[in-house]
Amino acid sequence: MLSKTYPQHDINLVFDEISRVLSSGNVADNAMEELSFQNRLFAALPVEAVEYGMQFLHGKRDLPKACDEILPLYMRFLNLVKYTELIEAMENIPKNPTPEELTSRIRMHGELGKIEESFCTPLLGFAYNKDLPEGKIDPEKIEPNGPEDSDGSSNLHLMNSLAPVFVCEDPYLTSAFYEDHLGFHAAHLDDESMPHIRISRDNIEINLVKGSPVSTGAPYDLYIYVSEPMMLQMELQSSGVKLIKTLEESDAISHMNREFIFEDIDKRHICVSQRDISQ
């Protein structure tokens, strides 16, 4: 358990504090390299994944299932913070310690050694490269097929997601609808060039801006692709979301593509579709 208080959301401030402690000396030779390695890995993650890392630092353990793959990074991050606290605690032990203080120093020294064993070891399929510039990582992937996927794209994906913009008469009311009924989480971004509310769930982001919604004539305003639409349909039905077309109605028309359509508070029609995995 951590003894100090850290910022709730700004991971850069945490890294600054770690750097301050490690720069004071009396640490492992590769401690700063471990800090740089973790910094690069977090820089390559989506904003939501970094935020979950901060929640993990503050004791939250019931993270979404999607975080399982990057949980080792969260644990390494937590251990690095613990490492800095141990370094500071050992500095406060006097040169002529009491038997109790000596016992505590021996215990802390053992904990430091265990944490140091992981420094700069491969993490999430990446290996540390001290010669790489700051802000980049060395994509030494675990997959045996080399640095490219079968479709020719790089394993290190720089474009992680898209965020459609919904123009709303009342973005706050729309945000509340998506939070209360659809399980989204909202972040209010008033300090950007276009003030808006960012709502997110799983791998989906939508930006809500104030304005008068205009019909485009398109049958749907958004597609959401899922692996099993029935589970999501049942969730939305239990939340009181209006369904324009259900899976059962869709199946009666065509068995080629299972989908259902729901309506949000601004009358947008959003299609939830089961994409063919062979595509």
C-alpha cells in the first residue's frame, strides 16, 4: 500500500515525482531506464488505458476486462512508485539505527531488490532500447511472423480509434442519457479549441458538441460493430433504451448480417451490427 498521495489523473506528474526521487541517487543503475521504458509504453496507449492505469495506482482493481492484456504494465508502474517510496523511507533511517530501524531497513532493502529484478525486462511484448529517442518504443513483438500483420499493417498501431461528432441541442442531457442508459463515461473538455463532452465505453468514443442536429438523410447515424449483438440488445432493453428494430426482426428479413437499431435521446438511429469475422 502506498504511503504518499498522488494526482488522480495526470500520470505525467507521477512520472515527474518518480524522476525526482530516482535522480537523488542510491538507486539501481537501470532505474532511470525503467522509468523511461514505462513512460514510452504509456505514451503509446489510448487515453482511456492510461486513465485506468492511474485508477490502478489509486487502488482500483475491478477494471474492465479489456485491461487484462496491459495489467502487467499497471503492476510494473505500481511497483516503480513503491520503489521510490522505499528509497525515500530508507533515506530517513538514521546512520545509527535502533534494532527496530535496522530490521526495517533490511526488509526494505529486500523489497527493493525484488522490484529491481524486473527493471528493463521485456513487457507487453516490447523490449527496452536505451538508444531509442524519448517518446518512442522498440516494437520487438512476441509474434513469430515478424513486424507486420497478415494485412500488411504494422503491429504498432498509431491510429487506435475514431470518434464521431454528435451535434446536440443539450450536450449535457445527451451525455446523461449515454451514461445512465448505455453505460458510457463522460469527460468534460472545456479547455480545448472546441469545447465538448467526450463519452466513451469499451473501444468506442463519441464527442458531443452544442448545436442544432441536422438530418443527413442517412438510414443510420452510427454503426457499432460487436461480436455478439444479443448480449448488448438485452442490456439496452433492460436499461429502457428505445429499440427501432430488434435482432429478431432483422433475422426475419435476412440471415446475412445480424443487427438491431436503437434510438438515443436526440432521435439518432444507431445500428449495432455483427460483422462477419471473415471480412
